[in-house]
Amino acid sequence: TATPVGQAAPAKIPASGPPAPVIPLTPPIENLQPLWAELPTDINNTWRELAPDWKLPANSADPCQTAEAQGLQCYRASKLTIPLLRQLNRPGILTLQAATGPAVYAMLEGLSDQTATLRIAGRSHSVRVIELAQFWRGDFATYWQAPPAYSAGLQDGSSGPAIDWLAKRLSQLDGLASSGSENTPLTLDPALRERVRAFQRARGITPDGRPGPMTFMQIESATQSQLPHLLTNAR
């Protein structure tokens, strides 16, 4: 219907649609040293800080024992690098050491090119990666979920659900078909070990062909699993 001359056109009502996503505010960049006194010297406090990300209770007396009862494990590694943490892409615990005094522990919940986000007593703090690296020597800990029937130190000829898991996900990444069948189950043979080595080289892991926790976690990250991930921000 035409609008009569001299009469304003009725205002258009915007079509309803989904609300705009709420983008969490990035905390302002802080210096790490003033936060030092808030960081615990007992790693169990930081395991508890990390626990809710994995749907674990935050008040457990023994966080790792509680995790094991729910199908998870506590994993600790040393000599890691910031680029490797970015690839691993999961929240975890950093061991920080000043020139004097005891080691302290910080939960890493986010990582970008320039900043790291630490969660301390439930609050997020953004610090510069270059400052963090002055106190971090590569020690990292996190929860992880082992594949079915996994056991440490998988040997040549090993078979079972963990090897099936490994081969299936490597096939997603390298495009090579698994060689097993109903009559010939998959085994950790030289061909599969070489595929593991290729993946390890691509991810900056020592290419020993041995599929341990770090290799399995990196495969999870590369295949976009639904496990907890690091937050990112624009800085």
C-alpha cells in the first residue's frame, strides 16, 4: 500500500534472528611478577583449578586418583616448547621457577601469538608469552584420556582397540587406508610405526615411532576432538 503524501513511512521492524554471539572480554595484559604471590606451591591446587574443564570435581583431596576413577589420567611432560603447547591445544599446568624460592604452578587456559591466559583462583589473567618464558622451563601437566585398552610402552606386534584407534585416526590425517581385516587384525608393525614417525615429525615430536601419550594427544588435537581446548584471543 502506498504511503499518503506528507505522511512518514512506517518504521521497518527488523526480522527476528538469533542473538549476536557474546564474545568474552580479553583480560588486560598484566605483568607476571605481581601475580607470583597468588600462584600455589602445591600442584594439587592447580590440578583442582583444571578439573572443571574436564568435568571433574574441583574439591578432590587427590585429583589424579579421582581422575583415574573417571577414566582419565594425569600426564606430566618436560622440555616442551610454546609452539608445541599451541599444537597440543589443551589447558594444563605450567611449572614456573624464579631464581630463588620454590616452584609455583599456573593453569594455562589460553594462548595466542603474544599472550598467555592464566587462571588463578578462578580469575583469568593475560600475561606476555615472552615474560612467561623467562620462568617456564618446559614442564607441563594435564589430564588426558587414553584410547581404549591402552597400555604404556606399546611393543612391536601389539594389537587391540588402542592400535585400531591409532590407525583409524592416522588414516584421517595421512589418507592411507588401514591394512587390517577381520581375519588379519591391525598390529603395530613397521609400516604403522613409520606412519607414526611421519606424524611425529610433522608435529615436532621426537620421531621414535612409539605412540605414547604425547603422540596420542597430538592426534586428538589434529583430528579436532571434543576434548577441552585452549582459548585464543586477538592479541
